[in-house]
Amino acid sequence: MQISLLALAAMGAFAGAVQAQSSVTVYGIIDVGVVGSSYRGTSGTANASSLGNAASTGGPTTNASMLSIGQSAESTSRLGLRGSEDLGGGMSAIFTIETALNPNASASAFAFNRQTFAGLSDRKWGTITFGTQYTPIFDVMAGGTDAAQLNNLVGNMVYSGSLQSSTGTYNNGLGPWNGQTTAANDGMTAQNSAYVTRASNVLKFVTNRYSGLQGRLFYGQANNTNTQTQANYAGGAAGGGISDNTVIGAALDYTYQKAQLVAAIQRFKAYNPGGAVATNPALAASSSMANGTAGSYGFNTTDNQYYVAATYDFGILKGFLQYINRKVTLNQDSSYTSSRQASQVGVRAPISSNIQTYATWGFGNASQMGQSVPKNNFRGAQLGADYYLSKRTNLYAAYGTYNQSSNGSGAASSTATGAGAGTYATSGVNYALGVRHTF
């Protein structure tokens, strides 16, 4: 009996040691509440735009509003697994699997892959990982340089998406990386698509922080060679030639006492000479772009994105300065570009030990793919407060607003379905009351 007890004790100690060396953590966020929004859009008489859309007449005014039980207004609901295994010598094997959640969905609660990667972590050097991962701009913006902490309401000019709906709207980072070239598809107008938030097929290296400085390197590759000939894909048929998507990026994050400075750059290139994508007659009319039949030009774009920000903690409040710039260029003719730039200031202030408030205000401009296309000017602001019931649970109230306008013949609309001959203007507000629980 004594021998058996000793054996059981030894086995228990061994199991405990193994468990200490390898661990898996379940984590996530559930964010639900009441979400409301309203939208108003007006335009002058429309004509054919540089995007090649059909001409339309009249100057319609669109009004829309929504109020319902919603989700993910403050933070995108998510569920994840995070694991590590001690390999010895200060090195560990690591992995993360994370999916977005739709708490109010009737069919499936799982929305899309936020990040899935595996790699190695070294106590001295940092981490190297492979898979679907966040971009350098997203990393440093989420690392404390956005006063609104990247919520999903409108009004944030440097991290932006569409109006938050009752079913949840997420910033997926649509753009040329997904094979889109025209503004009708990549959402480069006004408040949309400030930058790409994540990419797949990526190698990422993040250093440990040394003397307040941390660096990131980012490289992605998705290459496919197709043996089809020119005749096979002339006229817009899919395939043929080389389909090559690449991304490179880097970021520096420096903290010193109460100050933080960050800078990040990322560059996406997409090339497919005969892909069946949305055509642009204005571009296809150029013999240098058309592959075979007019209207078939594939996609061949370079998407450059930059971000710089600074914060300083004054004690009674923390101040934020942010600037972001994005420019997509058609490589066949560099005079065809889509661009977006925005600046934003913000503050975050504690009212008490369990109440946090924040405010942001920003402005910028954007233009769609084309030659001599007038810019859309836009402005936006957010106000919000968090009341923490515990370390992991808080109530929140948030409000966001934006407006944009474009003047002059050929001004493209926010939905890129036509062009305003005179003035085009849109405005919207978003508000939410909810509860967020992290685990």
C-alpha cells in the first residue's frame, strides 16, 4: 500500500510538471446591447463617373434609421484559444486561434477568422509566427494609441468602417489585397477603409521591448502560376499568367515614461493580368491596360498605408494624436489612384476608479480611382464612457457622428454607384448602450 501511494504521488508530480510546461487558455469577449443609427445622403444631378458607372438623373435624398438589440459596438465579440509549450532554454512553441462571434445570429455564432497562427517565442529575442495575423498598423493602433480603443461605431477617422448594424459590422480591411481595384469594391470613399487590419499567408516577427523600443516585421506571400495562354483569358476570363499577392510591413513602438510614439508602414501588391474582376471602361479604353477585349484589365495595384501616432499621460487625462494615409495606385497607369488621409486628436480621462471617459475628433479627405476626381472631405467625432462593474465586466455608452461632402462635376458618391454633377453629401450618427464581458 505504501509503494502504491508513493507511485501515485510520483505520477501526480509528473503530471503537474507536464501541465506546467504546456498550457491552453480559452479567452474572449461578449459585447451586446442596444445599437442605433441614422443616415442621410443627398446628391445633385448625376452623370457618368470616372469609374464607368451608368449615368443617372435627379438628386435623390436617402434617409435611414435603425434601433435594435445589437452587438459588438464597443469591441468585436470573439472566442479564442491561446496555447504555449515550454521547449526549454527560454523558448516556447505558441499558437492562437480566434474567431469573431455573432451573439445574435440565428444560424451560427461564428462570424469570420480574426487570426490563426503558430510559431516560436524566445525569451531573449521575441516571437516569430506564421498564419493569418494582424497588420503592423493594427498592432500599434490597438496597443494604446487610439482614445476610443477601436470601437465599431462611426466617427473614428483613423479606424473606420460602416455604420454599426444590429447584426454587427466589422472592419475587415477590404482592399486590393482581396483582388479589388475600383472604389466601388474597396470602399476607399470618405469614412471607409482607413487601412487593412489583417492578412493571411503571413510571416511576422515581433521583438521583445528593449529600453522602451519594440519592433515588428511583416511579410506575406500568395503566389500562383497558371499555364493558360493569353487566348484563354482574353476578354476577362479568370486565370492565366501569374497571380501574385504580396505584403510587406514594419512598425516601431517607443515608450518613455508617460509618452508613447509609434510609426508603421505596410504595402500590399496584387497582380493578375487576366482575373475576372469588376471592369472599369474608363481604364480598359487605354490599350496599355486592356488585356484582349476592352473591359478586361485584370488587377495590378499597389496599396501603400502609413500610420504615425503619439500619446502622453498628463495624469488627469491622456492625450492622443494620430495620422493615417493610404494610397492605391494602378500600376499600369499611375495617374489612376485612390487615396485617403485623416488626422485625429483624442483624450481619455478617468472620472473615478471605475469610470473612464473618452472623446475624439478628426478630419480628412479621400478620392476614388480615376483621373481628376474631386476629393471627398469628411469629419467625425466620438464620445463615450465605460463603467466597470469588475475587472472583466463593464457597462458602456458611446456616440459617433460623421459627415462628408464633395463638390464639382464628377464627384463620386459614397457608394460609388454614380456621380454628383453638383454637390454630394452624407452624414450619419451611431449610438450604443451595452455591456461587455471579457474572459
